[in-house]
Amino acid sequence: MAMDRDQVLRDAAALLSRKSTATMDEVARAAGIGRATLHRHFAGRDALVRALEDLGIREFEVAFDNARLDEGTAVEALRRLVAEAEPNAELLAFLVTENQLFEGDEVNEGWARLDARVIALFRRGQEEGDIRIDLSPAWLTEALYGLIGSCAWAVVDGRVAAKDFQYMIIELLLGGVRRSVEK
Amino acid sequence: MAMDRDQVLRDAAALLSRKSTATMDEVARAAGIGRATLHRHFAGRDALVRALEDLGIREFEVAFDNARLDEGTAVEALRRLVAEAEPNAELLAFLVTENQLFEGDEVNEGWARLDARVIALFRRGQEEGDIRIDLSPAWLTEALYGLIGSCAWAVVDGRVAAKDFQYMIIELLLGGVRRSVEK
DNA sequence: CCCGAATGAGACACCCACGTCTCATTCCTG
DNA sequence: CAGGAATGAGACGTGGGTGTCTCATTCGGG
């Protein structure tokens, strides 16, 4: 039964996150199905990537919901956000680099929705005095994505321990590298 | 005459940094030469990417030299480093994502040399008390690359003003997003 | 148990980019 | 100015991945 289109998608995500040039045949094999069946689910490679994009956006919308970005201070929300994002960090890294390719061809509007939520979070933090105002929310959003992606790769490559994922990102993002003088 | 093999390389870098899937034909056109001539300079696409890798490594080694990573405090050196890296930020972004593809096939050892220098810088900062010790130098190095790459993309996409490049990276990296309480 | 739907394996043609080659033209040098 | 080297344009064959199709097999529901 066509039950596990979603499972196929997740297997594809797992593979493509690590090897973005994987063949349709490799994707099919990774998902434990035949190439023909893969094509029955997704018209072509492009459609597969788009579906992956949708999956990623869905996942992150759920993650954002779970992180309750509106509750507590922005800093607290940010901590929750990173924690919720961790399971899909690799997928994010894949999609971000993949998106560089979609030159003009209408980018999925889901990204704009997600961006808006993160930007709003940073802006709220700025208004409440928790976050510095000399760094634009748009840049902070980009930087957040970048750090999550970088850390995901670093974990895959063994340069960062998986258990340190959240700590490394959050601590760097919140406090920077400089050692506080007065603390 | 084969005068501008280096110029060809830079044109290729400029194009491939933005469109990593560009055709050899597009690369040639971007460099203002014929595809045949391009092949006379670089045996194939692979050789081109390798040459680009060498170029990037060379550029960054020069940048690191100019940044005088051993002088002054680590924080000062970091500022100089980001400033020196700016002209080649896009190239770095391209090479970093491209490197994800070179699965096992011996990665250029130049990266290890560069990494070692940055890691040494962070370690020096930690020993001198300027940089916090709860974030590993390896991660800080990855994060630095990630932020440079992210900011380069953000500039290309118009989400960050080019003139803010250094400031955005350095300020975020040094101080984080949190607004100092006592400042 | 039987029948239909879904699947896997493979064959097949297609397309695009690659790499090679040729040839006329341009450019530099002597 | 003449000759040789380098170049650009294009033709050509090739390979690898894609997308479609067929057919035998398996699976699941009636």
C-alpha cells in the first residue's frame, strides 16, 4: 500500500542530507523500494526535492509551534527553538544549500512564513531589551540557520559531539565567543 | 598566451559561487573564453574545482598572513581575519558546500592547515582569557566559516547590506545576540 | 482461495553535459 | 610582413542519470 510516502520522504531526506548528489536509484534503494515505485510517488527528482522542501517546512512549523516562540523571554524561546530544531537540522542544512539553486523560480513561500516567525522573535527580543538592536533581525535569522547547519555538519563529520549540539549553538548565539570580563 | 589562467579561475569562482551547477560552457562564457580554451587550462570540471580549491586555500592563507593572527589579542586578530576574509567570502561559501561532496576522496590538506591556524587562534584566546573555554576551538572554527558563508549569501540575496558584512559577523561572533545588561 | 492492485526488476530511449577533435581565424613575435 | 602559436566556434561521440514502459511477482482484501 502507498502508506509510507512519508517514510520514503524521510529516508530520502536522510540520504540526500548527507549526499546531495545521490541518484534516484540510490534514493530508492535507501528507502527500500524500487526506482519505479519511487517515481510513482514523485514525478521526478525535482518533485522529490520540492516534496522534501515541503516536509522540511512542515517539520519546522511544528518545531516552531512546539517552541512556543511567543512565550517567556525571547532568549528562552530561542533556547526552545534550537532544541526543537535539532532533529531536523540536517534536513535544514540540505534544503538551505539546495535552495541556492532555485535561482528565480518562485521559492516556496513557506520559507517566508518561517523567516517571518524567527524575525518576529528577534524583533520582540529587541523591543523587550533582551537582544541587541545593532544586529538586524534578518541577519540574526540567517545566522541562526547558518549555525544550525554548520553544527549539523560538524556533528556528522565528528568535529562536534552530538550531545553538545544545542549547547554549542545556543551559547555561541547568545553570548558570543568573548569571555565576559565582569562575570 | 596563457596569461590569465588565474583570471579565468577568478571568473569561474565568481560564477560558481553563485551557481554551483553552472555548465563548463557557462563558465567559459563567464570568463570570456571558449570552452575549448577552458579545457586547455583545466583538464575537466573536476580539475577546475580542484584548482578553485587551491585558489581559495591560497587566498585564505594570504588573508591569514595579512591578518597577523599571532599579534595582539585573539579578539583583535579575529577582527582582522574577518576583514581580510571578506573579499573571498563567496568563494569560501562555494568551497565549503562543494567539499561536502568529496566524500572520502582525500580532501585537500590545505584545509587542515587553515583549520589549524584558526583553531590555534581560538585556543590562544582561550589561554589568554579573552575567549570562553566552554566552546571548543573546532566548533568555533566551523561556526566562523558558517557565519562568513551565511553572511556572504545574505549579502548576495540583499538581506544584508554589503557594507555591514564585517560588522554583522564580528559583532555576532564576539558578543552574541544578547544585550549586555550592564552596558 | 482468488482476483486485483501495488510493487520490483529491468529494458529502453532520451537528454544533457562532458571531453575530444578539427579548422578557420586572430594575435603575437621575430 | 611572414610564420607559428593560441584561440573561438562548432561538430562529434560518449556516459550517466532520468523518465517511461513492460512484465512477472507479491501482497492484501473480499
